[in-house]
Amino acid sequence: MIISGALKPGDFLPSVRTVALELNVNPNTVAKAFFILQSNGFIDSKAGVGNYVVKPPSSSVEKRVNELMDEMKIIVLKMKSFNLSKEEIARKIDEFIEEVHDGKSS
């Protein structure tokens, strides 16, 4: 949610206890997740204030984009396995981008 922009820099996260109750998990699990987020530069904390989102490191965004490109390669290879031409694949991807970009899809 941080990399996608759903949570913006400065947004506060719920407390460890609140998240644990909402997800029905052990608070130590949530604390560990928050620690990992902080260690990777996604959140910071202030004593008495709580945890808040910081601007994600560009290397994290680039890493996620590269992961998505790997996923896209797999999809294109699957489409190619159905004997679709490069032009047909490109047209379908363009149609999908238009649909998603224009908000016609969730």
C-alpha cells in the first residue's frame, strides 16, 4: 500500500495492538512487520506519536517495478503460447491499459 501510493508519506499507521486485533494475529507479529517496514525505510516512528509512512526508497520502487516486469514477461509468454502474433498481444495489452487507466476496471 505504501509503494502503490494508497498510503502517503505522513500518513499514520494504526497502533500495533489495533492492527493485531483487526487481523486477529499476535501483536508480536505486527510489531515484527512494523520493524521490517522501518528497517527497509518505509515507515518511521516517534515516541508517543506512533508509526508513520515516509517516502519509500527509490530502490524499493525500482525493485517492485522489476518484479512486475518479470510477471508481465510470463503473461506475454503465455499469450505467445496461444500462437498470438506480436501485434495481437500488443493490441490486447493496449486495450487492457486503456481500460484500467480510464477507470473502467477495478
